[in-house]
Amino acid sequence: MRGAHPDPQRDGEVANERDRGGALILALVMIILGATVVLPTLSYTMAVTRQSRVAMTRTIGDEAVKGGLRTALADPGKLYLECQGGSRTTVHPIASAIASVSTSCSWLSEAYAKDATEIPYSVATVQAGSTVPADATPPATWYPSSGNPVTNAWVADTSATSTGSKIFAPNLPAHALSHPSPTGYPMPAPFPACNVFFPGTYLNPISITSATPTFFASGIYYFENTVTISGSAKVVVGDGVTEGCTTDQEAAFNAVNAPVNHNITGVGATLIFGAAGRLVINDTTPGTGVSVKFNNRYVGATDVSTSSSAGVSIMTVNGVLSSPDIVNLDLPGQLYVPGSLLGGATPTPATSPNFNPSTLVSSANPLAPAPPIVDISLSTAEPVTVFIPGYTSAPQGTVNVNTTTPAAAAAKDIEIAGGVLAAQTIISTQRPATFVFGAINAVVQKTFKLTTTTTEARSVSTAIVQVNSIGTYYVNSWEVQAN
């Protein structure tokens, strides 16, 4: 019997059936293995994505509140003014350029210009028989021997530095001998309209009456003729917390035909008057009213040549000329004033022609008194603002504030608030509506708490910031939190 022949087709079909079952099992295994890997991976990816969104939202919020603080600190002078007043619980809103955040501040503490050991007499008059105005500020710090008939007695009670229970008699600072234009230097477009004066020596009269704002750049000015401010003048003297129509930096780099040597030093300005120099502020010239605001003078510790100008707004060259030397002024029975010294590491006598003593001596001729060194005369209803926060030292001259009528007193704000040394002061019976004459121990630094939050309050920035009156600041602490 023949053997049966194998059937290749049948064998192949059986093998395929067997393989098809194995592949299905392998596919199921792979699906299970994939699920154990892919599902956690997808879950992790989704978690990371959600966390990234949260982190991104938080980062956006954090950067927004940081931006809110930086915006508030971009103008420290404005911040200084906006945040003052009230108590620690008083909250002041601050306008923000960032729409998604709101910023507010509250006062924490403040520091004064001087401590008790540095506060000199607020007002001292040294001409025999002179008196201190009855409303001088504060009464407890008037020089008790004002008007002493022993005309040189006051000299023993002086100090060249601001010292408690002494008359502050500062030395002269060095000044530039260059002669800037007596009409000033305009700022070009697109800067705001502004006329700039630069520190230096001025021999010709200066008259400022235009409505175009005027800015005296920071430094030392020496005048031998009259500076008259009237009409519609708006004047800021020196850089600082009171904003002018420009700044020191902008003026130095951009004023049209500005001097190559701009002589800008420190912050704030000191005006020195020699020969026939004096400051006249009045409302005689028709206009919209006058505003004259000084910024207090600050000098770096290493600037020895001008250090004696610190805290001084106005001063005179004292004594009489014995060419080229300046010697003591001695009018027996009337007035005695030592010749000015030039400050520095070792003070030396001031000499001509760099300095010439003031010829506007209070009692040189009692029948024809010399014009005042500081002469503020108010006779119309136009508004007048004068703010002099630094010391006025004019021991052989007169400081005059004359308000002619009650109508002229309205809308007048006259504050000579840094202390006064003069031969005599003449203050009319009719006082300006606001009148300060003497010394106010000014606040020069305030500490604020600045809080910036996003609209949804998800991010909060809290900073403790010290802001100085001259427009600088220091961040003590800064914390950003997410809610």
C-alpha cells in the first residue's frame, strides 16, 4: 500500500492558525505594557502643563507687582510728596502706569535735617537796637542778645557750622569765576519751555519776569548786582524735591549754547551777594503772579571747597574792602561784622576781585538806609509764593518783607524757613496770608511702606523704602508673595 502524501497547503493553514493566536496574545501583552507606561506619562505631562500654567501666571503676577513698585520709585520726589501725611494706618493710593496692578503707600517714620545739638538760633539780628519779629519761628530759639549795644559781642556766640545754641555764621564757598549769560540759556524742543541759569559769577543785573519757567542749576552763584524776580516769573533754584522746568543733567547736556564748564555741583543752590548784589522779589511788574522756590543745598563730604554752602540758600560777602583784602566792618555803636573767610580745609580771608564785600550795609547811613539784601515787597492782589528752606546769612544787611495792605496780603505765601542772620529785619505790620520767618527743622527723609497688588490679588509686593527730600531713595526690604 502506498503511503499517503503530505498536503503542504493544509499544513500551512494549520501553522497560520497557530501563529495568529500567538500574535494576538503578544498584541494584548504590548497593549497592557503600553498602558502601564503611556497613561502615567500622559498624566505626568498634564500635571506638568497645569503646573507650568500656574507658574507662568504666578510669574506674570510677580513681575507685574515688581513693575508697579519700580514705577512708583521712578519719581522719588513725587512719591515723597504723595505719601506724606497721616499716620501708619493712613493709606495713600498711587497712580500706576500698569493697568493690572494697584499701588498704595503709608508713612512709617521720618528723619529731620538736624538733631538737637545741630540746631542754631533761628533768628539773630546784630545791629545795635535791632529786634527779632514777634512771630519768628520758633520763639524759643531766637538769639537772646539780638540788638546788643555791644556790637561785637555776638561774634563770640557764632559757629561756622550749624551748632546748637550758636549763631550760624557760615564761611564762603568757592565759586566759579566764569561769567555765564545774564539772560540764561533756553532748553530746546522737544523739552518743555525753560530758561536755565548756570553757576558762576554775575556782574550785570538780572531781571526775570517772563512766564517762561526759570531754573537755576545746582551749585554756587555769585552776584554783584540786583537779581529781580517779578511779573509772571516761575523760578526754581537748584535741583531737588521741588521740581523745576528741567534738571541739572538735562540742562548741562541740552541747554542751547550751554557753557562747556557748567559748574554744577552738589544738589540745590547757594546765592552769594557781594558789592551791590541783592535779591528783589515783588509784584510790581504786571503779570500772573510770582513763584520762587529754593531747593535746600546738599554737598558731598569730599567737596571741601563748597562744603560751607551746605544748608545755606542765601549769604553775603561781609566786611569792607582794603584792597585786595577784606577786613572787618566796624561802625562804632552801630554794627560790627568780621570780614568773610573762604571755607575749606583751612579757612582763609576772602580777597578781591574774586569776592567783594557787600556795600549794602544796614546802618552805614541811618538817614539814607541801604537797600535790603533780601527785599520782598507785596502791593497787589496777584499771588506770590516764596519758599527759602535753607539758611539766610546777611549779618551786615537788611532782610525786608513788606506787605502794604490787607488786599495785598491775600494769596501770598512767604516762607523764609531755614533760619536768618541779619543786621536787622524789617517786617511790615501787615503779614502775608501765610508767613513763616525763622527756622523749621525740616524733614529730609521719610520711610514708607509701599504695597502693590495685582487686580486678582494673586501677587503682592511689599517694600519698605526710605525716600529723601532731594529725590533719592533706598529700598530697605522687598518681598513678593503669591496668594
